[in-house]
Amino acid sequence: MGTAQLHPTMSPHIPVLLNQILASAKPISGVWIDGTFGAGGYSRAILDAGADTLYAIDRDPEVFTRSEKWIKDYHGRLKLIQGTFGELDTHVKNEGANLIDGVVLDIGVSSMQLDQADRGFSFMKDGPLDMRMGQSGMSAADIVNSVEEGILANLIYLYGEERASRRIARNIVKSRENSKFETTFQLVKVIEASLPRPKPNQTHPATRTFQALRIAVNDELGQLVSGLKAAENILSEGGLLAVVTFHSLEDRIVKRFIQSRSGNNPKGNRYQPEQTDDIATFERIGRKAILASEEEIRSNPRARSAKLRLARRLNTMSGEFSAFDIGLPKFNLEQLVL
């Protein structure tokens, strides 16, 4: 990709693969959406690179409080919207924007949220077992304290890709009979007792279970599917879709969406019939995901697992697609309603 220097930002939370997005979008102009505002790194870089207006969406009200010190520097060009990026098309249409020149999505939990022990996202910090990005609705504690064992095991397996999901779920249910889960470290202790001691350089035993709970609490994969569809609805001809993901479940959905919507579905076989799609709505940019350079990984370790996929909107009508065909796990979140 391009050789632009890392865009300066006052935030210590560095946006991943930013240079590659900016290089793919040159020249940047018009109206853009940052569907996962966070610390504002992508938003500020896109505005500084030439966008006329940018709509920044986030479900976490805290992120907008943090931006108050610098948002005035953009003289009304940066417009903040509290909400989910799964409805990004509706949000910006309500603001009077009908066609968008670019959509950027950085999927998953932000480093800011991980750093806050009281948000309950991190298994490395003790705090309330919460994990709610929007700070409302069902928490992770609600799930582990109330959901029946079989459903909990399926959740951990499908959203966390955890092979020991049944053992972990069984031990969680057994433990909650004595006392309810209230903190992250209570859950970490049960998970660690359910798995062999990790070898050097292996991931922490709680990584996959915490991922699964966070995804379920925030319906992250459902939001991703909805956000991709919303981007297709709102992007103008030639508009850029840029999505950064951090684990295989997210990347699989983005990869299959772009394949499907650009007419690049894999050939069918006896296990998977060949799909017949409507006219392509996107042009895929590059055959493979874009990865961070070793230089970027050294300066920002979060970039190590990041993958960027890009596509450009064609002048065709939006169509329908199945969320399950593009990789959404078949797990009914309504089972978690307490």
C-alpha cells in the first residue's frame, strides 16, 4: 500500500492500519462515516486528509465526553452520533445525509475499554463482570449467572471458538450454585481451573471465553452483518468500504460479504452448493486481507492480529443476502433473554 507516515494523533490509542486506509482512499473528499469512533483516530485522520464532513458513530457515551477538548477544532465538520453502527445508514439519513463517500469500521472492543477495569472487558484487570459497550442492557454477569449450561456451552464454543466450552460451562454452573459471579477475576479463576496451565507464549486461558461473552453481550457479529448491509445501502458509486477486524469470526464475515457482493463466491461442491447472487454491488480491492507491517506492529502491538479488507461501491441496486451464508454463527441470542 502507500508509504504515508503514521498520522499524528493526541490519543495514546493508535488507530490500526490507518496509513493503508488513507492510501486506498486517495484523494479523500466528500462525506464519510466512522462507525466505531472510539478515540477518534480514524475520524481525525480522514478529516485532516480532506473529507468535508464526517459522521462519527459510537454506542459508548464516554467516547464523546473524551472528544470535547478537540472536536471544536473541526468547526462543525465532525458530527457525533450515539448509536450502533449496524444502523449507520439510518443515523446519517436522520442527519440529512443520503449518499456517503466512505465508511470505516474498526470492529471489536477498543483498547480504551480494555484499560478500564470498571468496564469488565479485560481478564487481566479485576472489576465488575460487565462488558456492555453501551452501558445498558444485559451484562456478562447476567449471562454466566442465569443461562442454562447447554446454551452457555454453545455460546462459548460458537463465539469464542473454545474447544473446552462444555467443561468451562459445567464449572461455571457448578460455581454459581455457591455464589453468584460479580467480578472478572471470579470468572477467570473458574476458567483457569477448567483448562491445562498454558505453555509459554500461549494465549491466556480466559481469552476465548471472555471474547464469547463480550460478543454476546453486545451482539457484535449481528451488528457487523447489519453494518455491512447499511454501508451497502448508503455508499455512493465509488464509495470506499474499509473494515478492520481482529479475530477469525469477524474476518470471516467481512471476507464472505465482500466475496458475495462482488460476485466472487467460491465454486460449489457437494457440501456447499454454488451460490447464485444478484448483480455485484462492490468491487473487491485486493484478493487478500491487508496486514500490518512489522514496523507498525512494533509501535502498536494491537496491530498484530488486525486484518483490513477493502471494497468500492458499484453503481448497482442493493440486494438481499443471508447472514448465515456469510459466516454468522447459528446461535439464537434470544435464548439469553433473562
